[in-house]
Amino acid sequence: MDACSSSAGVGALLFGWNLPAHRPFFSIAAICVTVGVAFTLTYVHPINEVLFGQAGGNRTDGEIRALLRRWILVDRARFLFMSVGYLALLRALSIAMPASRP
């Protein structure tokens, strides 16, 4: 996940804004993706850097285990939150487009 994912969510929201039936689902998807990416970059990525990039650094075994438990918890919560956005996007894309009049 990166800024491109967040831009795609915001782009879907902007392009679908004139479709009233789609708007709530695009809004939910854009919010979930944007918050999910921001949370990943500010909270999850620094933990990844300590656990995987530095191999725990100079922390004790207990500190590393606590950090790992916290990482597992927040990663699962992040996955569930991002899944809500994904499901909202799928729902928005499954709603039929209004027929245009010639």
C-alpha cells in the first residue's frame, strides 16, 4: 500500500460523486483506504523496521515479544478496516449505472 492506493480511492470518490447511489460506498472506500495507508506509514511501518529491518535492535526478548504481539494486533485490525473499504468499493462497482437518455 502506498500513496497511489490512496489516490485511487480518492479518484474513485471524485469520479463517482455524481452517482447518488454509489456515493456512500465510494466515500467509505476512500476514507478506509486513506486512513489505512496513513496508519500503515505512521504506525505499522516503524514497527516493521524494528522487527524485520533491525532484527529487534538492542531490545530484550520480552520487549521484542511485546512489540510482536502489538504488531499482530494492529495488523489484523488494519486488515479488517481495509477490508471494509474494499467491500464498500466492490459494492459501489456492482451497482448498475443509471441509464443515459439519448
